[in-house]
Amino acid sequence: MPTSAKKPLVIVTRKLPDVVETRMRELFDARLNVDDKALSQAQLIEAMKVAEVLVPTVTDRIDRAVLAQAGPQLKLIANFGTGVDNIDLDTARNRGIIVTNTPGVLTEDTADMTMALILAVPRRLTEGAAALRSPRSTWAGWSPTWMLGSRIYGKRLGIIGMGRIGHAVARRARAFGLQIHYHNRRRLPEAIEQEVEATYWDSIDQMISRMDIVSVNCPHTPATYHLLSARRLKLLKPTAYIVNTARGEVIDENELARLIEAGAIAGAGLDVFEHEPAVNPKLLASDRVVALPHMGSATIEGRIDMGEKVIINIKTFLDGHTPPDRVHPAMF
């Protein structure tokens, strides 16, 4: 009987859905992380010394120092995630390592979560739920003036980053009666603007100073680090809300916490944080902040779709072709 070719060694850094891991084992010599314990830097380096393909996640920091110790056999980093700010793309390219990601499959899930936060913060949903669950609850029934929030219908939503997710957020928000405004690196085609009746601003300062709600939907890159800086946060109206389901580094988190505490910003809905998994204690203590543990893409369907994209990228690469989701530094 002929012997089958040796399967390539693929190392996966975190626990993935069973159906994805099973398929990986069928196709590759897949080394899995069944305990789902994040790898230390030393463990990550050891994995890169032997793996032919590495499948990391956003929690794995693959910087220049780590890449410098990768073995010569490592030719593909198939990131399990859309964002690749965890990987030094320039160094990977210089070392001849291709990087792929999983775009598109998380769009609807993340947009759903963004819309949930747009609703939850002004309407004080988590605050109301917590009041009922508290052992000290004194709720005596409906009252005309208790737990009053703010209406979102007719308000202005400013979207920072009108890519796939930003566009999906705009479609949802328009259905709720919000007026859509956006800032983007490039203005969108007129047909897309007309679809959601969006107003474009080339000046982010001019836009955010006029908005009732600001939604951050841009990737984290060197250009977007603290895009909402202390100076820009002060431009927001004291009645405005901020929602961030993109990356925590886009906002100066300490300044955001200070302004919310001072009443200079009405509140925030945050699914991501600047120093994850650490969160500014002032944000967690505030009744005007809805804080979630990076759940934007956390659906069963989304995670399986991500895994399938990773597998397709690996299989395409191993077959000698360019992976469909190859990432280039210029894309970010």
C-alpha cells in the first residue's frame, strides 16, 4: 500500500470549536490547545520554532522579537480573527511569512453587538436589570420618573470607520430612525451613502462635536492609536454617548473614564479595552458604562465560519496558491 504524504504541522494557540478542530486534525498534523490557556511568550516562540503553520488569535502578541526566533519552516501565520494588530506585519513580510485573517464572517455579529450597545447605554438597560437583581432592590413597580433614559430615534450617529462593520451598523441604525453620519479614510460611493442616507465628514473633529452617539468601527493601526484622544474626547457634547466594538487602543481610556466620571460625556458602551484583559476600574464602577468582555463576535456560527476560513487559507497555501485572505501591511 502506498504511504500517504506527511501532514504539515499546524499549531493552534487557543481552543477552537470542536467541528473546526476535528477538521484540522483530518487535514493536518494539528497540535491543539484543548485547555484553552493562553500561551506565554516563551511557549509561543517554541511553537514558532517547529510549526509550519501557526494559527494564533488576537491575544497572541507576535511582535518583531517573537518573529525573529521563528524557524525557517514557518511560512504561514493564519490568524483566527479579522484584526491583525497583534502581528508585526512588516517583520513577517521581511521574513517571508505570509499572514492571513478571517474578514467578512464577523460583520453581522459585531454590528448586532454594536447596535445592542447603542440601545443599552442611553436606555440604561443593564442598570435597570441590575436594580431588579440586587438584594437591596426597593423597586415597587412602574413609576413615571424612575430609570429615565434617552430616546435614540431621531438622534445623530457618527460612525468612525465605514468598512464592512460600519456599513452594517449604519443599516441597522437607520432602521431605528437614527441619522447616519460617518468619517472614513476614503469617502464611500454615492450609492452606498444613499442606501443609508449617510452624511460624510472629512473632519473627524467636526463630526464628533455634533453627534449624539459615536460608534468606533475602525481597525487599530499606528494611525488610529488614540484616534479619540483626550483633545478629541473633549469635543463631544456632554449628552453624547460613545460605543466601541472595534479595538480599545483607538480611545484614550483613562481620559474617557475621567470625562464620564466628571459628567462631561453621558456614557459609553464598551466591548473592548485599551489594556485587555485589564479594565479601568472607573469604567467598571460607573452606572453610565455598559462594559462587556470582548463579546462582539462571540456567536457559535461566527466562530465556526472563522475556523473554516482559517482552514481554507491553510489548505490553499499548502496547495501552492495564494491564500484568499492574505493580508498586506498597506491594507491597514
